[in-house]
Amino acid sequence: MSRVPVADNEKSLQARRRFLQGLGLAGMASMSYSLLEVKAKTPASSDKRWGLLIETEKCSSGCDACVRGCNEEHGIDDAGDDLTRAQWIRKIDLKDELTGNETSLPVMCQHCESAPCVDVCPTGASFKRADGVVLVNKHTCIGCRYCMMACPYKARSFIHETLTEQKPSAPRGKGTVESCTLCVHRIDEEQDRQPACAVKCTEEAHSAITFGDLNDPDSSISQKLNTLGGSQIRADLQLNTGVRYQGL
Amino acid sequence: MACGRPKLRVGPSQREGGFTDSVPATVSRMENQSMRITALIVCLPLCAFGAATAQGLLLQRAGSQAENRPVIPKASKGDQCVADTEIMRKDHMSLLNHQRDETVIEGIRSEPYSLVSCVNCHAQTDTSGQAIRIDAEGQFCESCHSYAAVKIDCFTCHAAKPAAMEVIGNAEPHLMRDNPHTLVSYLLNKEANE
């Protein structure tokens, strides 16, 4: 059911991409700006599908390294009311009452292939990039928060207050919705660069988060998933998430 | 079908001598002439005075316009902008908008018209070396925008100051040279080019 709007959205995104490419080419042809010959970096490609693998047995309760890493990277203030402050990653502790087994895991935007937030957005601001990263285009977000209601993972936050001192690489502002971007500004910048949460987790010697290309069978994330498998949260929704968990 | 201009109908008063009929008979030709001369004597100095005043006002206005022109601070870094001044003055928003869509939607981050780059070169520092917001009064963006009465929305979300030096200092060293948004990369590249 949800695949039809996704296909439509893909088409509109492709059309937009073609239009933008056309604009770019026309611009290149008509303008003789001296600096337009700067190296053209390739756009995000559907050859890649970025994803995360979280190994819950390595993730300990009480550790919030990934959350801190994310907050530092994006200039998110972790003080304030839990009901209104921005949370791109949440640490969740689970306990099986029958067996007493405890699990701790971070939950962030799951970067779904068939993202409900993209389906419901009235302006097209909530969109999926060619490489599978689900983002909010804050230039077109009107702050209606439909996506927040549609997200089964409660992964999105709304900015209620005026912000100052934002990071140059992470523009954020009042009246828009935001969520984990898989650190696109980092992964676009350089090959093999990891999102801030994965870097921080490794720095604090847990290495519970692996980032990589799910389409590349030789990437470490694919290798790990291939040998030990990985589950999705709410797999019944058939959203084909880009974030997978082991040990759930 | 009635095409073309309708013919004018001539009214009875115009046909029979028109408006002269309405002039009272008591006003003689002589009196009429003397009134015209008086009117000329009164009007000529008035006209001359009016013209002089208008010219004065225009000159004064031109002077005040020159005085009110925005004082735009020079870029604190770099010798050359990403495009000629004329192009940047007229089209900076189109360039920024175009690249904005490419960056957000497609992930292309290597093109020159980035708002971060604008801030990096054009943001000033105060006497204690602290960066001043580029949209603060009298600063690069604000000075011209307030003159043109155009509101800037960019900096409600985007950083209005360059990244702090300590943040750059903590960045991974191999990225410092390549990241076009860091002062370190600018200095290293400038040195390499020289």
C-alpha cells in the first residue's frame, strides 16, 4: 500500500533532479564565472544505501556516548524539558519480564526505504536521498509535524524555541522538524568518514555501531549482517529500515 | 458592424460661437490685457523661486543619498570572491538558492556558492578577536540588506559566525587542509598557491 506514494515521490524527486541538472547545465553554459570550473562532485547515488548496524550486546545500559557525540556534532542542547527538547538519538533500555534479560540500544531515525514521514509530508520537505538517507529540507518544512505523527519510531523532533550559535555544518531553526541525518555533511565530505555517533562509540571502546553501504557486499556492515544477521524494529511494518540491530 | 472611430457630434454652444457667449459684457478688452500682465508679474518670480527650491532639494537629496549609502566592510580573508562583485551584488541569492537545493537534495558539496564560505570570508572580528555575527548591525550582510530593506532569513537557522578555532583545532588533521570551510585549509592552500 505504502509503496505507491513512495514510487510517486521517487518520480517527483527524479524530475526535480533532472530539472536541477538542467538548470545547472544551462547556468554553466550561459555564465562565464571564473570559478565555475571547480571540481564537480558527484551527487548522492542510488548505488549506495547507507545504513547502521547496532550490536546490542556491545551496548551498555547507562552509556550515552552516541547521544553525546550526536549532540556535540550538531550543536543540540541536551538540557531542557524532555517533552520539547530535540532528541536525534534516544537510549532505550528493555527488560524481558519473563527471563529478566536486559538490552540497551540507541534508537534514531531508521532511514526507511518506504518512509512514512516522506509519504505524509505536504510540502515534500521530508524526503529520501538517492542513497537512502531520509532528511528534512528545512527550507521547505512548514513545521506541520505530520511526519512526527507518522513516524513509528518517534525519531523526529520539532524545534520550539529560537536557536542561536548553530554549527556551520548543522543548520537548525525554530519552526522546523529535524532528525538524524546520518551525518550527511560528514559522509558526503569524504569517503569512509563515519557519523559522529559511530565515531564516539568507537572512541569510548564499545564499537557497537557500524556504519556502511548496505549495497556493497564487501563492506563491513554487509559482512556482519551476512554472518550474524540483523533485525529491524517493527519489521511487521515492512519499511525496510536502513538501521539494523543484532541481539534484539 | 460599426467599425472605426465614431464621428464627433458638434454641440449647439460650440457651433454658435462657444464659450465667448458666457463672458460678461462688462469686461472690456483693455481690462483683460492688464490682468494678463499683472498675472505674469506675479507668476514669473514665483516660478523662478519654485524652480530654484526644487533644484536645491534635488541636490540635497542626492547628497544625503551618497551619505546614506551602506558602508560595507571588506572581506576579512581572501583577495577574490567566488564571482565578480557586480554578479554577486545582483545574483547572490539565485546562486545560493541553486546550490542550496543541490546540496540538500543531491548531496553535492563541492561547489563554490556556499553560505558557509560567505560567512568564513566576510565575517569580521572585534578588537578582542571574537567573531561578530555577519547579520549584526553594520556587518557585511546587514549593512546592505538594511539599505535595501530586505529581511535576511538565512541566519535564523544557519551559523552567522565561522566555526570556532578550537573546534577546527580538534578536527581530524587530514581533513583540515581539504575542508574548504576551515581557516586552516584556507591558510594552508594560500601558502601552497604562493
